[in-house]
Amino acid sequence: MLKNQQPLSARTQWALFGLVFAATLALDLATKHWAWTQLRPPSGGPWVIWPGVLEFAFAYNRGTAFSLVREVANPLVFLPITALVLAWVGYTIHKIGSGSVRFIGLGLVVGGALGNLHDRLFRIDALGDHGVVDFIVVHYPWGGSWPSFNLADSALVLGTLILVWALRKLPTS
């Protein structure tokens, strides 16, 4: 914090959390809807943004993040996982106290977790399978690509990194 700068009030920090959470969730759901309507075959196809580096291509993920587990039969299995993430967020709020950067991280994590949970519970393909829309593909310069992902995944990773950084700076007792 800069000298003579007043810390943000608790109300302002919670408002910041709410704004980041709502923006993250809204952008995630909007971009997934766009990918569902514009990129999904047979009517759509990939959009090359930066040849050999970045493209938007529809992928329907019936498994876990980054396709570590290819398919999960029952999407309700993700409810306790999301509950654990949200419980960790609650613990983190209690542990870290104030700090606007921390509330930004919390908003990103909660928005991302709920964005993917929304898809897992309510997005159903033509075969009746629940899943998450992924569409961002980053290609390696040596060939191949990172597993496709979405804005919720990005928000979860970025928010977690912010929170780990914030927790690292806490005094030990």
C-alpha cells in the first residue's frame, strides 16, 4: 500500500468481490454460449486467432478440467468438489482478512467454479450427456497443444495464484 493511502472499507472490498465474481460468471457463460452457437459442428468450425499459436475450437468436455478424466457419468459428482472449493474460499476469506487483491482472487475463483458447475449441471448435448464447453486452444511451438479450456478455467487458475500469493505474505503464528 502506498503511504497515506487508506485501506478499502470492508463494504468496498465485498463490492469488489461481487463485481469480479459477477463479471467472471457472466463473461464465462456468455463466451460458452457463443462457442456453443458459433463453433459447434456441423454449422460452425474453428476460428484461428493467431496461426500456430491460438484458436477457438469447440470441445465438449464430459470429464474433469484439462480432460484429466475423460468422462464422468454423473455430473452431480462435481457438487462436492465445488462445495470444497467454495469452503476453501470461505476459509481463505477468514484467514487473509482485508486486501483488495485478495478479494479479486476470491471473485475469480468463485465465478470460475460456479461457471463450470453451471455447465456441468445444465448443459446437455444432443446425446443427453452433461458437459462443459471448452473452446480456447493454445498450440505448442514444437507441435501439439494444451488441452482446450474456457474462461472459467482461466479464472480459477488466476484466482488461485493470486490467493496463494496473498496467503504466502501472511505472518505465521
